[in-house]
Amino acid sequence: MAAAAASAVGRGERPGAGGAAGVGRSGAGGLTVTHRGGGYRYLPAGDAYSGGVAAEPGFEFVALTFAEPKPVAEGFARLDRELAARGLTASALVGVHLRSQAPVDLGAFDDFNVRYHALLAERGVLEDAVNPVARTNVVPVHAPPAEPVIHTAFVVRAAAGAGGTDFVVAGCGEIIGGLAPENIVARGDLSPAGLTRKASAVLAEIGDRVRRLGVDASVAATVNVYTSHEVTGLPDLLVDGLPVVARSGFVRWLTSPPVVEVEFEMDCHRVSAWQAIP
């Protein structure tokens, strides 16, 4: 069965009777959905992104990092060519890391998401209008791009071995609930206590997504923290919430989340390979 599914992933075929990030919660009752290609499952979250993805047995994820990040539309066109050269189609795309030029209000964030969603729809990536692709979108404090760019893309492929251990949890900021200002945890509070509340809320959501994806977070994983603030006691907080940090550490990016008044974001992932593409 794994071999049959492997031949279908990224080609838009249905090998069997399969199932039908950003900021905020992943939602959808906490249930994962198996992608029609059979190679991974995802947490539905909304039009803009899923809450995360996890490889099924027989499959693995590869991270493709642009040597020079490309504007989003151009980057997707470049990915089309890269995937075609690998014998895959756009439906092999499972995750994207973006870098944006500045935090925006929720209205502008929604506008960008509409354009982003359309680019995925054009490529047949959506499943009945549901977006299975995980996403992180943050703003570098120093030398931000002139417009949103694709930094890294994650794709699914047949595994050389057993597979089934890779995952990508989408970026999550401290908006818990619907995307509304009143749902920002400790809104406007940049005190040590306020920042700790924000970080704790995000960490709880990331841990919840890991559990709902059904992945083993004790295996080597990359944990990313995105904030421009110093959070008191952050390492201990992370170790308590994601014990793998005690062994693998974490990466701190001097960035801001893409929405104004949101101050702290995290994601995590495990992939089988990293490759640079021009």
C-alpha cells in the first residue's frame, strides 16, 4: 500500500479512499485529515494555512530553502519547476515559511491571505477549498524584504526507509481563538509577566498541535521562536512545554509576527533532508 501511495503523492491521484498556521489556533475539532495523495495528514485550520502536517508511513518531508528568497508569486512559479524536475506536482507541497516586510493589521493580513490562497488554488493544492499546507509568516527586524517572500518550502516524497516520522507544525502567535484583536493574549502588555503569558499560550498551542498530529516530539526536531522581545525564563518554559528542547535546543529568530500587536510566535518541524535551490 505504501508503494502505491508513494506513486500518487504530488500527482493529484487518489490511491484509495483517502480523507476528504500564521497566527491563531488550528481548529477543526482537533481531527487530522489524510491528504488525497495518501502521503501525509494535516490539521485543517482555515483558508490561509493548516495547523500542521505529518508524514504517513512510507513518506518523508524535504525542506527546500531558496538561496535567494523569492517574492511569493515568483517563488511558487520556481517551486512548480523544481517539483516538476523531481517528478512531482504542486500537490506535493506541505508547508511554506514566508518572510514579510512589516507587521500589518488584520484587514491587510486577510487581504494577503486571499491572494496567497488564490495562488494555491491555481495549482490544485486545495482539497475542496480546504488548505492543507502549513505556514509560518514572520517579519525580520533587520533587513526585511520589500514584499513577502518564500524562504523555505516543505515537500513530501516517498521515503527511502520506513518514513512516517517527519512533521511541520505551522507558526502560531498568541491569538487564541478567531483572528480578532480581543483574542490576543495579554494584548498590549509587554511587561515580563505579559510576555510570559504570551509565550505560554503559544507553547501550549504548539504542544497541542504536536499531540493532535500524533507525532513523536521526543525525536530530534527544530523548534523555532520568533520574537523581537526578551522573554524572561524562556529556555525553562520551552523545556517544560517541549522536552525535546533540552536535547536539541531551539532557534531564536529576531523577528515579529505578521500581525500588529502580536509579539510572539513559534513553530517546529522534523524533516529528513534540507536542500538549497536557486
